[in-house]
Amino acid sequence: MGTTILIPTEQNKIPFFYLLQISDPLFPIGGFTQSYGLETYVQKGIVHDAETSEKYLESYLLNSFLYNDLLAVRLSWEYTQKRNIDKVMELEEIFSASKAPSELRTASEKLGKRFLKVLEFTLGENKVFCDIYEKVKTGNMGVSYPVMFGFCTNLLNIGKKEALAAFTYTAASSVINNCAKLVPISQSDGQKILFNTHDIFRRILEKVEELDEEYLGSCCFGFDLRAMQHERLYSRLYIS
């Protein structure tokens, strides 16, 4: 555990570019195919215009995302920083088990596997990465996207604050892009909503640092129920 592990970014010193790349909405892991239950809210008429889209985003970030995906990223980054891979594996088990809706659990697993597969291009010679990836490929470890995001951003020398901020913005941007397609709302309205959400970004980035692991998996029943109902919608554009 005390062995120094060289990683690619120690040679070229551009972790910021890695962060931009893996946070890009076009990063090929399939995130654009998921609505995480938003499609149900739209079909039921609960989210139906720019105002309700903004309310949905705020509630999602404050009541669900903070205590689930964002907290998982933070804990995974910190455990990897300490090279405590056993804790990363334990975190993966807890996080996966906390995803009650099957579509959300499956979505996280698919994105996590694709994320690792693409990151193999740049982390393929990193021993810690290879050990985890081998466990995933042999079925000895589950794989959730937020846990893998925290794990890999640490290995890429990306700072914790930067990783959490990028992950938060990407999640919010994804919600707005989905609203633009489903509601629909205009791209201008979407950008206004994102600008208006900056204060919430700040609040949850501060709050997540105060949370212990015991908060992981705290759910908002409404979001979970809409995700479960999505499985039985008559027509669907999104996988979740």
C-alpha cells in the first residue's frame, strides 16, 4: 500500500483536460439515453414548462443527487486518495444496494462499465486501476458510475473540488438537455435555468463535505417511485 504509483498525468501535467473530456456530454458512455425518471414526471404533466423544469432540477439536486451520486463521488475519491481499495469496493456494494429502482441501478452499472472501458486508454498501465477493472470484468465487483468517477478522477490527479463541481454541473446539464427534448423547453430557457442554479451548486458542494457515509442512499421517495413507474410507461424515449 505504500508503493508509489505513477500515473499518466504525473508526466504531462494536464489533469484539467482529462476533467473536461470525461465531463463532456458527448463522452461515449451513454448518459444521453437516461432520464432517471424525469420522463415519468413529464408524461404525468408534473414537469410541463420552464418553471416546473427549474423546480424539478432544484429538488433533484438538493434531495436526491446530493445524498446519492455526489456523496458517492466524494467518498470514492477520498478512499482512492488513501489507496484504501477495500473501502472503494465496500462503497460500491453499499451504493448499488441503495438503488431501489432497477432501471436506476442498471443505468449506473452500464455507465460505470463504459466509463472504465474508455478510461483504460489512459489508465491502462496504472496498477490500481487495473486491479479494480479486472475485478469488474471477472464479476468479482460491481461497478457504479459515481463510484468509478470518483475513483478515476483521483487516479488522473484531478482535485476533489474540481471533480465534484464537474460532476454536479454535468448532472444538471443532462437534466436540462432532457427537459429540452421532453417538455420541451427552449435552449435559452435551459441556459437561464442553469445560470439560476449556480447558488444551489455552491450549496450542495459545501453540504456534501459535511456528510458521513451513513447519509449515502438517503432517498426522496417521489424520485424513486417515478423511476419505478417509468418501467411501465406505454411509450418511452429513454432507458430510465
